[in-house]
Amino acid sequence: MKTHNSSFVYFVCLVSAMGGLLFGYDWVVIGGAKPFYEIYFGIADNQTMQALTMSIALLGCLLGATMAGMLADKYGRKKLLITSALVFLVSSWATGASDGLPTFVLARLVGGVAIGLAADLSPMYIAEVAPTRIRGKLVTLNQLTIVLGILGAQIANMCIAEPVPEGAVAADILNSWNGQLGWRWMFWAVCIPSGAFFLLALFIPESPRWLVSKGKKKSAYTVLNSIGGKDYAVQELANYEASSMAHSEGRGALQQLFSPKMRLVLMIGIVIAMFQQWSGTNVIFNYAQEIFQAAGYGISDVLMNIVVTGIANLLFTFVAIYTVDKLGRKTLMTIGSIGLTGIYTLLGLCYWFEFKGFIMIVFVVLAIGFYAMSLGPVTWVLLSEIFPNKVRGVAMAVCTAALWIASFLLTYTFPFLNAGLGTGGTFGLYAVICLAGFLFIWKYIPETKGKSLEQLENELVK
């Protein structure tokens, strides 16, 4: 069995995965700040503006993901990771400092661009650096840091917010710590990890596969030698060069991606990216206030319940980390999709029959558990694995763009679905989507565990 420089590999992968930490924090922090900034900006009764402020960052993510592939292929993975950290640092501060709604929305949009870049680049970089036999585990580190970012935001929100008395009206909240300063500190808190990410990213190497694609074989050899020694470096360089020669016939990456032989693998990538979002679990984090209040909980209880879901998210992510290279990607995706189908069906029935209290938390936690051990992390693993080296950057950009479109639609439509169908009907709709996702995974998703990226390329692209 090959040996690798574990400390070096884990260091560069963990630093890269800090992009996931910022993604997770930014994605969820707004849910805890929502009851307070909506009153501050006077939009608590405006569904359209509520949906816009909640989802505008996702449009930024779409823009960032769209640019990520082209920029990553041109300038490299490392430079873009550093840029995303810096942009996120500035935008987080600007979000908390906003005194008007337009400034708040613009800062959220810019922050979304940084998250779109990091969310696209982190798993791609890890997959290109990681040794084959532990690639799945290392790519799921990105999801682990996303989960840690989610939990960090949930804990920060709970600790920053002062208890909201039962029966408090909008005027009481507006004039409280929460309404004036608390929600600002929720956004400012992430400036610390984003600054750390910026500094640490300066010390990681460039992706060896990208270096080879640019003819910098000596630099690539140095990185590979640091990962696994001389023999490993020589063997990997030979594999990279063979793959590059197979795609050196003059066509651009985008043209190759949309060629007929790529049709199946591109369809798989886009569908699983969109399904990860349309599976519905993410609305639990973004709209926890509405979901738990519909189950009979007040604002202060909601913040505590959100932390409970974050803990469950973290614990079940470790299940994915320790099983993704053993059970395989397809197995976990199958388990997650059919499990969510059942849980959402039960959860929808509970809302329909107006069940309240602890049983609702149990079902919500189970839903998050199934997602955290399957669709959440494994989608990123598959997306980082299934595309050929030559088109991986642009392919990841296309798929993550599809993911952010799906995320925006999910987040933007929930207030309207919730008002029209009720919370029970909305979760019933998500159950139907999960069943359709299960059938697609069963028929089309390949098993990728234990295979090199070059081997997968030969099997999937014909």
C-alpha cells in the first residue's frame, strides 16, 4: 500500500476546505439574524423582500460559480481561493455595518460571489491533490467544514442574541440589543475565520494537475513529491500527461464539455447538483424560524432548536466521512434519497394534522441526519470526480451554477409555497422530489470509490 505524507496532505486539504467553513457560516447566519434585521429594515410583513434578502446571496454564489471554472483554469486554484477569502472578509463586515436595505442586499450579493468561488474550488482542489485511496474522505472534509460553519453560525447566533420575551412585539425587538446591534455581530463574527483562511491559503501549493496542464511539470513534481515521494510523483505525472494528451486536440474545455460523448456525465453532474438543493433540507436552516414556529416554538426556543439541528448535522457528517470510501458514493446517495422521502412524508403528515412539540424536532433532526450522511457531502465528492481533467474546472462551474440556481429557487419559493401549500404540503412536495432523485440515482449514478480520476475518465467518457 502506498504511503503518503499525511500531515502535508491534511494541511493543504483542511486549508482549502476552509472555503466550506465560510460557505456554511454565511449560508446559515442569515437565518438567525432574520427575525431582527427584518424588523430593523421594516420588511417583516413583506414576503417579496423577505425572499429577496434571504436569497440574494445565492445569486452571488451563482455568479461566483459561473466565473470560477474559467478563472481557475486560467489563473490556478490557489489564487482564486485567496481572492475568495479576502472578498468574503470585506463583504461580511459591510453586511453587518449596513444601515440601509440596499447596502445590506449589495453586501450579501458580493459575499455570495466569494462563496460561489470557494464552494466550487475547494472540493475541486482537494480532489486534485488527494491520493486516490483517501480521496473520498478528504473531499468530504469540505462538507465537514461546511457543517462546522453552519454549527458555528448557529451557536454564534444563539450566544449573541439576547432572550426574546414571550409576547414581544416588533417595536420591542427593534429597540433591543438584538434589533440594533445583535444581528450585526452575527455577520461580523465570521471575519475571524475568513481572515485566517486568507493567511493560511498563502502557504498551500498550487494543484499539481493544473500545473501540468500549464506545462509546469517541474513545479508539479515538487508538489507531488511532497505528497507521496519520488515514485509517487513520477507515476502521477505519467498519468496526468497521458490524460492531457488524450485531450490535446485543440478544442477548448467548454466545447469538449458539451460534446456528445460528455452528454451523460454532464447530465449526471447537473442533476445531482440540483437535487442536492431541491431535496429540501436546506430550507430547514434558512427558514428555521417559520418551520419551528409552525411546530409551536417561540423565537428563543427556535435558536436553541437550530443548534440541535447543527449538532446532528455535524455528527452525521462524520458518518459520511468514515463510510464514503467503504460503502461507496452511490450507496450513500441511495440511502439518503429514499430516507428523506420517508421522513418528509411523515413530517408533512405531522404538520397536516397539527402535531407540535418534541416529535417535530425528532423528524427534523432525522431529515438533517440523512442529508448530512449522503446528499450533502457525497454530491461534492461525485462532482469533483466524474469529469475529465481537461474540463474539470469548467464542468464544476457549470454544475455548481446549476446548484446555485436550484438553491436560489428553493430559498426564494419557500415563503410562497409555505403560504400556499402550508408547511405540511411543502414538505410533501419535497418528498416527491426526493423519490424522483432516488430513481435517478439508482439508474444513472456510477460508483467511483477506489478509482483514480484518470480511470474514471476512461470509464465514463466514451
